[in-house]
Amino acid sequence: MAVLQALPTRKVRPGYHILQHIRNQAQRLIDRHKDLKIVLRWVPGHKDLEGNELADKEAKRAAKGKTSATHLLPQILRRKPLPLSVSALKQAYRTRLMKQWKKEWKQSPRYERTAAIDPKLPS
């Protein structure tokens, strides 16, 4: 459902390149076959549809970190490197910064006195 809702928007978000690829492929089909009408429908999960059940199974595998072999992926997902997510980059930067700050804080002469008052610092 999220993909169907995101397709008409042009707002850049994580996975935008995939949505743009879907739009481009649909447009290529329409350009080749002028009478073609593409209809996308949302199907509620777990409705005993073979493809839906398979997609659900694969999503669960991916969530566990089990990924498909590269040669089995669609061409757009084989690109190296994949486009970076700004939010993921910011989160990784904040994590590294906090780790570095904690290390430097523990080397500070004020650390021991402050830790006696509030051992949770830095928090």
C-alpha cells in the first residue's frame, strides 16, 4: 500500500530511485503500447494469493538478514553503490559522534566527580 501511495508523489524519500524506476518502466510500456492501461491495486495481506504469500515469506527472510543472491535481484538493485539515504547517513554520523563524545568525556577530569552524582552521564 505504501508503494501505491508513494508512486504519484515526486517527493524525494528513501527508496525514491525505485519509485522513479517503476514510473519510467510503466511509461516505456505505455509509449510502446498506446492502448495499454496499467492498473495497480492493493491486495490485503494474507489472502491466500500465491504471489502475496511468497512476497510475505521473502519479506520475513529479508527482515532476518537473509538476502537474495545478487544475480537474482532486479537490475536496479544490483547497482553498486545503491543511493544513500540522507536520514541513514545522519543517524550513522550521530552514532559515531556520540561514541566519540563518550570516549572523550570519560577522559575528562570532570568525569569522575560528575559520574558520582549521575552515573548515567553522558545520556
